[in-house]
Amino acid sequence: MQIAISVVYSPGPREVIETSLQVELGTTLSQVLACEALAAHARTWTIDAAGLGVWGKKMGPNYELKDNDRIEIFRSLRVDPKVARRERFVRQGAKKSAGLFARRRAGAKAGY
């Protein structure tokens, strides 16, 4: 029995490569990534510590795929999100019109 899956990879920001495949029921993640249909894109993939996932959840290479699964190949982060947030704050400054609590209700306490 054939099942439909999709393989998604983002080699860079705002760039997504998505491939739809039909595979046999019981196929594992590692078998899909080794198949010929993905060979053209496999050169750009860097499967490292970031790993693989199905619908956003990390899965091992022996995970058996189900119908309509979406395989995601994660790339590692280049910048720590906390550091990026600090740098954005330094660039924008401490303005009243910027930040999480910029829009306040009239007469409300700070932060609400």
C-alpha cells in the first residue's frame, strides 16, 4: 500500500524546498532520505545535531512513516535567539513606541 508524504528543507532564510513522494507503508525516515527521488536535493542537506522531525517533533531515523506525514530536515541555528533579541533591542533602543508593552490601555498599570 502506498502512502503520501512530503519532505521539507530550508537551506536558508525564507527559502523552502518541498518534495512530495509516494512510498510504501512501513518505510522509515532513513529509507526515504536515501531514495533516488531526493538525490538532487540531498547535496544541500546538512543533517547534524539539529536532526529530523515529523510535523515539527524530533524523530529518530527508524521512525515508520504514516500517510500524510511531513518530514522536516532541521538546520542548526546560526545565532542564539537570546543574543539576537538583545541585539535587536540595542538597535531599536528603549523607545515608548517599541517593545512588548508598547500599546497600553489608558490608565492601565505598566506591563498591562
